Amino acid sequence: MNKLSFLLLRVLGSLIFIMAGFNHLFQTAGAAARLQEAPFAQLATWIAPAEALIILSGVGLLVGGFMLLAGIKTRVAAALLLAILIPITLTVQVGNAAGNGPLFKNIALIGLLLFFIVNGAIYYGLDQLLSLKNQMKPSIKNTSKGTYVTVLAFGLLAFLGSCAGGTTVANSTATTGTVADTNGKKYAVLISQPNHLKAAVHTAETITKESHYNRASFVVMACGKSVEAFVKESDMAQQIEKGNVAGITYKVCGMSLKQFNINASSLVAGVEVVPNGLTYMFDLQDQGYSTVEL
């Protein structure tokens, strides 16, 4: 609820600017007339005619309002809206014959915009999504390079080994295959939403050592919003316990915890935090895990 309250503040606050922008563009004559009749209209109309100012401010209000609504470039959007709102307040609302109500409404909106200029979107904005994507790019790129080098090195070793003794390699390969079958197969699932946990647990209960999948290890890697499922007393506590019984190993992405402001100490017992969930999945692939992303 705390996180949702910030989202509601941003969404509901943006609506007044969006509606004002539409009014300026579709009811230009009425808005221009109010500006011309305002006590301090001359502070604005010396720059440009009233109708031109109303249209320009309408465009700015719409652009800034929709940016604030989406939470993209939130600080810039709030600063743009503030730059439009202050002149409107000084020219139209100060000394308004209708009373001080409209003036203090604008003062409250100025406080709202100052909040977002200082803090940004905070939660559930496109700013957060883009920030998380940019943080992951370097790690994914570096891990991809490391994977290519590893594959090349193993390929070279296999080639040299086959040249040294084909029969020995063949026998060794047969033995390795037998050991793999005896030890069982390894699986890993990457989840990104809390409700994905239920599907992962059900899969682990289905893929058993006795089934034809011959499961020896099953890892659930939680990234993105799914990390919220592992907070103590979450709605998924029963599913986590079922997973423990089924032999699931739980891993949680440290970058996602930071993104959603979750402290590792607030997680349920038996969950291990890894620095980067995506690179960890690459590591599991190198270790022979069959991986899937929900």
C-alpha cells in the first residue's frame, strides 16, 4: 500500500494537468478571455497574444501531464509543469475575484510538483523500468563475452583430446553419460512476477527423480517484481513451503531487491541472494542446467 500510494499520488495529480491542457486547446477562447480579464494579465500578454499563450501552455500541460502519468523523465516533466503553473498562478489566480480557493489549489499543485522534482517517480514508473534495464545491460554483455570464451576453450580442449586418443575419449564420453544419467538432470526457472512462483512449484512437484525427467536439482531464480513473493508473511508463503518440500533451491536477485527497496533481512529463511539474477542463470547454463523463463 505504501508503494501504491506514491503511484496514486502521481497518477491522480497528473490528471488535473492533462484536463487543463485539453481545456486550453479545445476551449481556447474562454481561457483567453479569463486571462485578459485577470488583474495581472499584462505580465503575460506583453510576451504574446492571449490565445497564443493559452495554446502553448495547453500543449505544455498535456506533454508534462502525460509524462508525469507514465513516470518517464519525471523530474523534467514536473519542472516543465511548474514553469507553466507559476506564471498562470501569478497572472490569473492572484487577486482573483472568485476568492483565494483557486490560488491555494495552485499552491498545493506547486507542492506536488516540487515533490516529484526532488524524488522522481519513485515506484512503478517507466523511469524505474529503464533504470533496471540499463543496469542489466553491462552485466549481460560481459557475461555473453565470457560465455563465448568458455565455449571456445572447451571446444579446443575437446579437439586436442580427440587427437591425443580417440578411443580413450570415446570411452570417457560413454562413462560420463552414464554418470549424468545416474545423477539426474538439473533444471532452473527464472520468474519475474509473484504469481509465477505457483507455476514453478507445481512444475517442481511434477518433475521428480522418479519421472522420465529424472530431476536431481531444481532452482527458482526470482527477478523483477517476483522478489516481493519472498518477503516474510507474503501471500506466497504456502507456495514457498511447498517448494521447500519439493526440493526447490530459491535464489533472489540482489539488483531487483534494490530496485523495489526490499531489505534482504526481510526475506523468508532459506532464500539466497545473488548479485545479478540474469548472469546467475548464465552460470547455471554453463553447469548443464536446462533453463526456462516464465
